[in-house]
Amino acid sequence: MVDRQNEPLAEPVPDTVAATAKLTPYARSLGIKVGGMEGGLPLLTIEFSNIIEGRPGAFHGGATAGLLETAGYAALRTQLAADDREAILKPVNITVQYLAAGLPKPTYALGRITRLGRRSANVTVEAWQDDRERLIASAVMNIMIAEPE
Amino acid sequence: MTSKPVQFDPEAMCKMFSRGGHPGWLDLRYHDHGTNWVALELPWREDLLGEEDRLVLASGPIISLLDMASGMSIWTTAKAFEPVATLDLRVDYQRPAKEGSAVIGRAECYKVTRSAAFVRGIAHDGDPENPVATMAGVFMNIAKDPRKKQING
């Protein structure tokens, strides 16, 4: 595991390339990247491209859900690592609310840990484009946490 | 009304949708349909994995599969294409898909009102009695919104 003793107490400037490399193969091939940190949790970004397009000129609902879900797992993994917990995550469910069309613009997603217990976590995720206050979608995820054998 | 009603063909529409965009990237394929349901196939592919060390499809593409099957089940039920937007989509994961296995997404449109369509469905990897995931979704008909002029579908 990572030696955390020499880390500064302030929020470290993350190595976004290394953090992106830890995303799932699916997330990386869709073009999702870790762009930075906010409140200690990873802020994910994605550029609009043909492979995420549904209706012409708009995000496919499935691509939006994929971004939200990836941000939710990234937030939870980051929090578990910060707590020095090794864990295997098992998805239980995701509920996505579509609030506005995702337009061909850079898009951001950030997860927030609503509850983190020993065996389960509840994570809320928000996605937006140029206006942080105007969400294009949000999601709630339940995730089971198992300890490695 | 002198023109004959055009029969909505889910197989032809799936081929058209999967030529490009997100469904094309996922290579979503027509599998089967009935009067109010459509099943599509998401082929297994290495760059769609959910984990580095297990050959299991990620959940994101499974949501895309069910979202697309949902839209097609609405048009199949209505026997016409009308643009819809997903309002709310819930997916419950029962178990991981089998390693190296394609996933079938089957969505059924069980109720249509003037403004909304209600859909439920499952994702499975061979046996519909043993689903990988179940879903429920609500879609809004956006063609009927008088404030918006639809220029595309």
C-alpha cells in the first residue's frame, strides 16, 4: 500500500494522470479523466465526442450515467484509501435523475459520500457543465463494501 | 388520413441508431421484440470492463443498453418514433455478468400517458430467469412540449 506518512497535511495536488489510470477500462475508453480534487474527492471530467452522443448534439443518457457512476466509485475509493481501508466494492444500485440535456461541452461530475459504514456506503453524485448550480444529472448509489480475504 | 400506418420496425431502427454515436460505440445489436418490449445485445469487449483484473462488463454500458432498449420499447408500443428524454432511471445489480459474456437488455413499456412512458426491464447473460440487473425508468415525450421546436430525434 501507499506510504502515507510523508504526505503533507494540506490537500495534496493530485497526480491526475495516475488517478485517471486507476479508473475502469470502460471509463478510460469513454474518455473520463480525473481533473482535480474538490473537498478531498476526485472531480471527474469528460469532453463531448461522438462516442457519448445520443440524440444529435446531446449526451446519451447511458454515457451520463456512466460518468456519474464512475465519479461515485472514485469518490468512495478515495475516501476508503484516506481511511486506510482496503475494500472490495460491490454495486447494489444506482438511481439517475436527468435534469437537463447534456450539451456538447466539457462536463464535470463529483461524488459525495452521504454515508459510509462498515459494510455499505451511500454516495450522491452530481454532474454539471458550465454552470455549477445547474445540474444536468444527479445520482444516488448504494454500494456494498467487503473486506479482502 | 389516407396514408397507410407505417409499421415500426425495431430491428431496422436499431441498425440505424447503432451506426454511430454512443450506441454505435457500444455496438448495441437488435436481439428480439414483442408488441411492447425490445431486447438488445451488448457484445462483450475488453475496453468495456468494469475492473482491471476481471473480464466482466462494466455497469455503465449495461445502463446504456437498458436506456436504449427502453426508448425502443416505447416506440415499439406506440408503433411510431417520437423523441423521448430519460427522466429517471434506476438499475439494481443482482450479480456481475459472466466473464467474457455478452449481456442482453430487455425493456418493456407497460404504461404510456400523454406526457410520460413507464418502462421496466432486466439485463441477463443467457438466462432471463437469472438476471444480472433489473431496471425501472420513466421517460418524457419531448415532441409534445410546445415550448421546444424539435429539429432532430
